Amino acid sequence: MTDFALAVEISAPPDRVWAVMSDIEAWPEWTPTVTRVELLDPGPLAVGQRARVLQPRLPAAVWRITALEPGRSFTWVTRSPGVVVTARHSVEPAEGGSRAHLALHFGGMLGPLVARITRGLNTRYLGLETAGLRQRSEGR
């Protein structure tokens, strides 16, 4: 298993969910899975922008945005020896508000091994992140 994904229905319009999702520096305010985000390239979200992300139980990682559809999705990638992790965050309109998708893919020579070792953590973190995104977007 090298892929992890979770979707959540949110009772808020897509632009509100996108505002929360794309403000990566504020993630520590609404998810316990991120303790600190430091933008290495200041400015609004853009392809090529980098951020250092600190998460409990994981080494600090520098993520680089590789794809961006403003108002809809962004993808970023982090690399370590033998492992490439790709994360995609997206939001789309849905009945009653929005549907957000969070996904992780582990690639590289050691990707499958790392994915297997961190399977429980990845699943738990995605659950916490989708719950926090919903709560923050709905204003609770």
C-alpha cells in the first residue's frame, strides 16, 4: 500500500474550504498533525514555493508545490533518501457545501517500505486533518 486518501463532506462553500486549506502557515491552529509550518519562499501559494513542515513523530520535511489550481487544489512533494512523498489537497462543490480530498502517495525505491511502516500514522493523520479542516471551515 503506497497510497492513502480520505474525503470529507463539509458544510461550507468551496471558497471557504480553499481559504483554510491553502493557508498552510495556519495549519497548526486546526490540526494536531502539524506543529509548525515555515514558508521558505514568502508570498501566496505558487508552483515552486517551499515550506518546512514539522509534524509529531516525523522528521522535519521541506515540501515544494508542484501543481496548483487556485481555488481548487494543490500538490506538493517532499524527498528524502529513497523516498518521494506526494500530497494532494483538493476541494470541489458538493450538495450542501463542499467535498475535500486529501491524498498521499509514497514513491521512490524505499517508498513502499516507508508507507507500510507508517501506514497507521498516515491513516490517523489523514483522519485528524480532514476533521480539523471540516471544523475550521464550518466555523466551529
